[in-house]
Amino acid sequence: MSEDVYIIGAGETKFGELWERSLRELAVEAGLKAVENAGVYSKDIQVLYGSNSLAGTINAQNDIGSLIADFSGIASNHIPAIRIEASSASGAAAVREAYLAIKSGEYDCVMVGAVEKMTDLYGPEMLDHVSTLLDREWEAFFGATPAAMAALTARKYMHDFNVEKENIMAIPISDHRNASMNPDAHFRNKLTMETAMGATMISEPLNMMDCAPMSDGAAALVIASGSFMKRNRLNGVRILSSGISQDFLALHSRNSIYTMDSTVLAARQAMEKAGLKHKDMSFLEIHDSYSIYGITAIEDLGFAKKGKAAEVIQSGIDINSALPINPSGGLKAKGYPIGAAGVSQFVEAVLQLTEKAGQRQIKDARYGMMHSIAGTGSTSLVHIVGGE
Amino acid sequence: MSEDVYIIGAGETKFGELWERSLRELAVEAGLKAVENAGVYSKDIQVLYGSNSLAGTINAQNDIGSLIADFSGIASNHIPAIRIEASSASGAAAVREAYLAIKSGEYDCVMVGAVEKMTDLYGPEMLDHVSTLLDREWEAFFGATPAAMAALTARKYMHDFNVEKENIMAIPISDHRNASMNPDAHFRNKLTMETAMGATMISEPLNMMDCAPMSDGAAALVIASGSFMKRNRLNGVRILSSGISQDFLALHSRNSIYTMDSTVLAARQAMEKAGLKHKDMSFLEIHDSYSIYGITAIEDLGFAKKGKAAEVIQSGIDINSALPINPSGGLKAKGYPIGAAGVSQFVEAVLQLTEKAGQRQIKDARYGMMHSIAGTGSTSLVHIVGGE
């Protein structure tokens, strides 16, 4: 029998436009918070899985695993570090590698350190960097951007299912409401439907309030085997299951423009392995890099039939409802440091499941589902955490 | 007991300046060769570990795992893909993740697909891309390049141990001799000491013949559990052990400029886990991105005392000697597609250990050691393969 896997420590920086702080500073802050939260020493860490999406292009820095290991001090203990990249799903992919590393029996205690420093560049240059997440030769070279691809999905979805834009905008509005209670969030202002609908257009029908921001930020986890945790009398939140699946890189190759098969399959794996039902989930953290992806996630994760996410939203997705979505504020309002977003979902899960989420605490939270997608859905990961 | 891990298939492209071929074409060719060599179907692959170092900057393409999965056709089976990055050790790090993934019991049969397309850009811009492997803020911003850092090491080494430049140049000369027998090699010309010593200076004391070239190329492996291999009546080469260790990112932070502690420690781990002695090794594939790193590797891997690598070289490192080094031609002559170099070392090992290395076959090859370093040695990996 392979080992059970637990998150024994979690930490993150504030998300935002942190102009005065560097890539490495952010990574170190989150890492030290996670180690302190775990109640271990940094020498207890046996390997670091770094997660980052765009530092090679934005910050002219590769070998991000080594960078984090160096500046957090663990390199002085010769603790190895490698970086995991799966576009905007890098963070969740790093958690999965940590999970497998513990299961392999090779490691007892590993760290996931995720960081993105988005605001060192601006303008068209930045847009081109972000478009490295698309298929360069068949999408980005022709001018496609991530927002444009999401807009295609939104337009077709609204047409085929006769959905109003307001139904989609309900996700960002809910995100901002939750983020107003999260001190780490990039945006803490509440949004009205009128303000949101009237924001500057980005790529019709998506306006600025449909699009997650470019945030700086870092998040880190200490992940350990059940036996390490017990031996050291620590506490943790169990990673019950990890699902991952794949689709074509370019949107035009997929079976559907508004069903992410990779999410459907990853969710199915995660649910089966956890042996749980959808109604068992106390909350979801979903990858709403664009509002429409929040809508499709609700459906692809199995919480609504295709075209029917609005019904779920109407029955309530706030922290007091039957299905709280993005209690953290989500990518839209907590913020979207690309390679760190997936890991910060787990930080929220740990807070919720250990009843330390303050104002936004979900009552009797027991199981959480974390959802990440790469770009427009090339790779999806779904993790379920919680239980005893 | 966790599973034994075997390489059941290996393939690579020719290395070189392949101007007419794209990143994705190269990746697919290597992947298909590996699948064919393994005697499995692509649907048998359960996960792809992509390895790449610089496509984000050179080719404006991230999400390389998805790119390879897409164009090799395995994305149509929803086989997940993530990318592993550890600078120039990315390939070896991807092999290690595959090894752990099998050990975890989560997977039976995985693919490592490694690719680098270096020649889409040239000149100063390219130099800056390659320098993303150094510490950007403390090295590259001040004009340091990988060649300059290696030159510092070479100068100090030659001074402290009273070593002549010819002793160091012996590595590239041996590499070219072996590569002349390798149809996949970038350079197949033999070098004389006179020609080599007279080449254009790059960063004194290192000239062009001390520096591995910028090569395009791809390499792929199919890696499986022992039970998968037996169940399907396949053959394979066993991965006996995997070692990994770390040092600071910037050269100036290290204990020594010419001892890579990360290599010393990774080699020790790999030897201990394999339960073998240095004299058991039939051949080494070492990371000689610069000739001096070939010298320090011989010492740091434990085959010579510090400062004494020249003695090992003088006693013979060709394919008929007691310790053949880089039978493939090494990074200098087989070529150096950065993120693919580490994986192509395993391709050579499979050829040697299955007696398919043609003209450069090492007699009675039984165990091989593969060595990779990230940049100037921030991360090192050592793998030992072979046995029964």
C-alpha cells in the first residue's frame, strides 16, 4: 500500500500589483510561511517542486526551481529543486508531482513553491508573453490571445444555450464578494451587476470584469506522508485524489468549443478515486481565468448539465449556499499570478478545512475540490482534499 | 515494495542545425520512434513528461507538454502531459519524474519526450535567452554568459592544479572521435589537438571547440514498470537508481568554483542506491556543455581525485578503454539541444546495453551512468542503468 498524502503547511503572499517586490522575494515569503505553518524545519524538506509559467519570458529567468531553493535557503542543505510547467495549470501539476513523489516512497516531506511576477512588463509585449500559452503556430501567430479564445467560447455558448451575459457575469460578482473578505486578495471591492456590465470591453462579449487580472503573487505548500505527519505529531489536510487529463492544444482541434473534455475526464478520475459524490463537496475552487470558464467548469466538473450552469448559480454559490464556489475570491478577484494560482487554491482549502478562513469561513467544510486548466483547457487537473 | 522501473523504448532525431524542421516536428519524430522501439501502442502511454528548456523564449511557445501530446496524437486519447524544467538538466529531471511516477503505483507506462529547437534565433538575442539559465539578477544582468562562467572555472582550475589547456581539450577530441561513429551526431568530424587548440576564442581560456554547440534535436523514452513489461512480453533496460542534488543558483555562492557539490551528492546517492562500485560502470555519459565541466564531472562523480581528471583521461576514455566516456559523442559532438540532451544520454545507454550501438559499441557493456547539470551546476542528476 502506498502512503496517504497530506498538506501539512500552507502559505501565500498577498496578491496584487506588487511593483516593489521581486520574483524571488515573493517565492521566499510564501515558502517560509508554509514551513512555519507546517511546524517543520526547512531541512526536513526533501525536494522542492517549483511552479511557474512565464518567468522565462517576463523575467528572463529560467531554472526557477533552483532560484526558489537558493533564495529560501534550502539549497544550502542541497535539497533538490525542479520546476513543473503546464501553462496556467502549473501549480496544480506541481501539487500532483508532489503527491506522486510521496506515493513513490522516495520522499516523506516535500515542498511545492509557486510564484509568478506578472507586472514587470506591460502592454503588447506582455500580451505576446501570455499568448505563449496558446498554440503559437496555429493560434497566437494569427493574432489570437487567451481573451479572444475565451470570447469565442462565450459567444457560442450564449448563442447555443440562449444564455444572457448577466448569467455569466454572476461569477465575477460572486468572486468579488468573497474576495472582499480575503486579506490576500488582489481586488477587495464588491461589484454590482451594473458596474460589471459597463466595464471596458476587452474582446466582445467579454469585458474587463470577465477577465482575471495580471497579478503578482506566490503560494507554497508542505506536503508529507501520513507516517511523517504522525511521527512528528503534526496535523494536515488529506489529498484524497488527483485527476489529470488532456485535450488538444489548439481550441479548433477540440470536440467542442465549450466543453473541456480534459476537465470532464479529470473530474471523473478524481471523484472515482476519492469515492465521493458531487453533493459531498463543501466548496469548489474553479479556474475562472475568464468568467465563461467558470460557467463551463461548473458543467464540466459535473455540477450542472451543459448549458445549465446558470441554474446552479441562481440557487446560490456564495459561502452560505449549498455549493460555495471560489470562497477565496477565485482567479478574478483573489488574483491570477498564473503559475501560482493553482497552488493558492490549496491554501484556501487548508484555511477552510481547518476553520481558519475568518469572515469567509464555510460552515462545516469537509471536502473541497480544486480545478485548474492550462490555457484554454489543453490540460486539466482536479484534486479533492479533506475528510479525516 | 515499489515497482522496478525499465526503459522499454528509446528514440531520437538526428541532432544538428535543422532549419527546415520545427519544434513540434522534432518532438513527434522522437516520440514515435520510442513508441515503435518499445513495441507498444501510443494508447498504452498513460502520461507524458515533456522536457524543454527554452521554447518559451526562443519559440514563444509554453505548455510544451501539451504541444508534444497534441502533435504526437496522444492528446486524442486524453493522455495527460506536463513539462519538467530544470534548465539544462530538464531531460534528466523528466526521466526522474517518470521513474517516481512508476514507483508511485499510479502509472505502468509513461513517456518522456524531450525537445529543443535552438536555431530559430541567432546572435546577441540568443545569448540572452541562454543566459536565462544563470541567476538573472546577480549574474546575467551584469553581462555574464554560461561560457564566461565556465571560463572562470577553467582558469582557476588550470591555475590551482597546474593543468595545461591540452588536458582539458582531450574531452572534446574524444567526443568528436566517438561522434564520428554516431549517425545522429551534430558533428561527425574528428578533431586534432592542433585544430582544436587553434579554434576561435569564445571566453578565454575556452575556445569554440571547448563549447557544446547550439543544436536542434529531440529524444524520447518509454518507461514502464517491471510488471507491465513482463505482462506484455517486452524487453527493457532497468533504471537502477536516480540521484538528485542541489546547490546555489549563482556560481559565486558556491563552496567551490570547480567542485559541483550537487554532482558529488547526486552521484553518491545513485551509487548507494544501486549498490554498485565505480569500477562496475561500463561507460559514462557526462554533461560536458563546456570541456571543463567534463573534467570536473569525472572528479565530482568519483572517478578521480580533485585536480586529477587528466590522469583518468590519459589512461584512456575511448570506447575500448576501461572507462569509456561519452560513447555517444557527448554534448560537444553529438550535440546540445538543451532540454533534450539529458534524455538522449539514455537513448545512447539503451543502444549500448542492448548491443545496438554499431561501430561505437562498447564490449560487454553492463552498467551505464548518466550525468546532467543545470546551468553551472545548480541542480545535478545522476542515473545508473543496466544490470539484469
